[in-house]
Amino acid sequence: MASEANGSTGDGVKMPEIKFTKLFINGCFVDAVSGKTFETRDPRTGGVIADIAAGDKEDVDLAVNAAREAFDHGKWPRMSGFERGRIMMKYADLIDQHAEELAAVECLDAGKLFLLNKILDVPGASNMVRYYAGAADKIHGETLKMSGEFQGYTLREPIGVVGHIIPWNFPTIMFFFKVAPALAAGCTMIVKPAEQTPLTALYYAHLAKQAGIPDGVLNVVTGFGHTAGAAITAHMDVDKVSFTGSTEVGRLVMEAAARSNLKSVSLELGGKSPVIIFDDADVDMAVDLARKAIFFNKGEICVAGSRVYVQEGIYDEFVRKIAESSRNWIVGDPFDAHVHQGPQVDKKQFEKVLKYIDHGKREGATVLTGGKPCGEKGFYIEPTIFTDVKDDMLIAKDEIFGPVMSLMKFKTIEEAIERANNTRYGLAAGIVTKDLNIANRVSRSIRAGIIWINCYFAFDDDCPFGGYKMSGFGRDSGMHALEKYLHVKSVVTPIYGSPWR
């Protein structure tokens, strides 16, 4: 079916041509073995953008075979780290050269703001590739001081064929969270993008080929989780799976890995992150931070600050100011540079968020702002804030993954810590205070993988990211991410006639 992405937007952005809709296996774009396709839709309207090849087990087999051949006999794992890094640098340059088109494709497919895609997501991806390109020739082992007449050393070797399963909320960033360190380590891979947002992953596969990444090293199989995703996690020739998504699916990934070949698994899963605002905070700054922590990217972010705890001394002022502020939050076409929030990714997510809003109302929480869909078409939801929320309500416990804030009052530091930790998740937390002692005490007490003090969403290529508890394990970003894609091998040899006896 022909793409609806033609012409330009009202803001003058040229609508992208959808060029890549087939599977990318062993350096070529190919149809699914079954010939089946599925529709990817524009969340602004619900209209069809393009028909995408629907990969299944047979296609995963072909992709894994290509990756296996490229790993076992190909040159990528056997290149010097410097040479891999040189090719990755070229890859990053190509991403930058196509930044505007990539940003537009992602906006069209995911409903993410075009301007932020262009100035944050796509440049962030190319910079991430450069970061790991710089690390590729710095992967080394250690010499070991062993007892007796032996010497030893360790080697750091690529883990093998990796299956990457990525979510729909940040298709570009999550693609490179996984692909960039795996490439630097010398692995080969199969990427399964979310069925809601397949378009940029296929574009990045095309650019990888242009950059000189050998055939079979990077394969992309589009399709559904219960078919293509399940085939990757259960495949006997996949050595590792790296998954980002819901906790429920993460559990299925672990089960499949255990039943197959006990492959290594890393998981970055859900979150229900607290933002704790103390009496001494600058209220205006706290309002701005808390608002962005939940409404940024329409709340479709695993570290969304969905539980906001405000100390009783400033609670009333905070409520008044965040209500005023949120009414100025503009929801609309994500191609419009003046818009703050685009549509939810698809109809299913749109309906899920609205269902949770109804739950909140029925459980007795008070709607301070929002609470309704908006617009005549597409999947837009008003930024919604609930007050009078209790910790045992569904809106305070479950990951909604939408623009819904639960706003609550607390008295003491001890209470704030206890309530913040009263969750099965442990991905992130925010603390707003001018008191260094409070910041240090609370940050050490919260069981979460990243703590932001007087800021939020402060990500960096050098800063490891991952969760505690049911938010998963393993770390993305930073040098820690390389560890997921490397084996440690010990080599021991005797030293005959050693004087150190």
C-alpha cells in the first residue's frame, strides 16, 4: 500500500518518503518468507503509513543463520577494535547526514515531537555510536598474579550472536542503546523493533550497510512479539538477548531463554518512579521539573516521574502552580514546533491510559487537570493530574505509560523514603531540595538504578542506566553496557623453573 507520508506539514517540515518496509537480512532487504505484512499507523490520525514485512520464525532462522555465519567465520569479530571503531564513526556521520528525514520518520511513526527528534534523539544516537566507537579499541583483559609456577591473563571476547528486542517509545535511542555497544564488542545481531514503530530501525540498517558494516552483522526482523520476538528468545543459536519493555514480557523472555540454551539475558523493564519535593525547594523550579518528568514524550517513558510526593509545607502552593502550568501545556500535531505533547503511540495505548484515568476517578482520586481525550481524530490525551491519591490505588501502583500524574502529600523524610520505595519497581527517582544532607540521605535510601537531584531525564552516554527489583537487571549506557556483550576468558600457562616457588 502506498505511504500517506507525502507533501509537508503545516509547520513547513517535509514529510518523509517511506523507503524501507522489508526485513533486512544478511545485507539485503527481503520479503517475509510467508509474504505476510502488517500495517504501521500514524498516531496523529490513525491512518496507515505503510505495510511492513511481518517476520516470523522462518525469517528469524534466516537472520540468526546470517548472524551466526558472520560471527563464526566473518571479519567483524576478528577486526581490530580500531577498524570497527572507524566504520562505526562513518555510521555516525551517515546518521547525522540524514537527521532531518530520520526525525520526521520517527515523528510520523511514533507521534514523538519532530523538533526533539531532530535536536535530541537522532544526534544523541550518532553521539552514542561515536562513544562506543571510541571504546572499541580499549577492550582488554588483565594479567593475573597467580600462586605457584603459573602465569595467567584474561581475554575479553564478544559474547556471540545477540537478539535485541526494543520498545516503541524511543525507537532510535533504544536501537542504539543496544546496537552500539554490541557492535563495539564485536558481536553480530538481530534487532526486533516494536511492531508499532518499525520504520527507523529499517532505515538504520540501510545506513549500516552504507557505512561498511559487513553483511550478516546487523539484521532487522520486523514483526510481532509473540512470533518474531518469541522466536529470537527461544533460538538455540542466539547467545544473548537484550530486552527493553514491560515487566510481564520480560518474564516471558527469561523463561524462553532458560528453556532453550540458558542464554544470557539483560532486561530493562517497567517503572513507577517517584519525584520527592521537599519544603525548601524552589516551587517554580519543582513544578517545571515535575511537569516535564511525567508529561515529556506523552508519558511514554520508562522513567516517567508518575508519583509526585510534595512535603506538606509547600503542597498547596505546588498544587495551585502545577495546575496553572499544566493548562498551558500544548497538545497537538508533533510536527508543530509549538506543541509540547503529541499523540499516544497507538489506539491500544490510548485506550489503556484512558482506562487508568477512569480507574482513578472510580477509586476516589480527584482530577486536578485533564482527564479526557482531546482532538477529533488521533490518539491525543490531555495532561492529567490526580490529587487525593492513596498509595494502594491502581494509578499509584501500576505503570500507566501515559501523561498521568499521581500527586501526594507527605510529612517527614522517613515517610517519603518509605512510600517512594513501596513499589515493585526500581528504575529511577527524582529529589528536589536545597539541602545537601537531605539529598544524600534520600538518594542513598531509594532503591532505584538512577537518582536525579534537582534535575530529571539527565541522561549521558557515560552514565549507566538500569533498574532494581522488577525494573530488571543489566545496564545500558556507559562502559558498563559493554560488559553485557563480552565474555571473560582466563588463560593459564605454566612457568617452568620459576624462582617464585
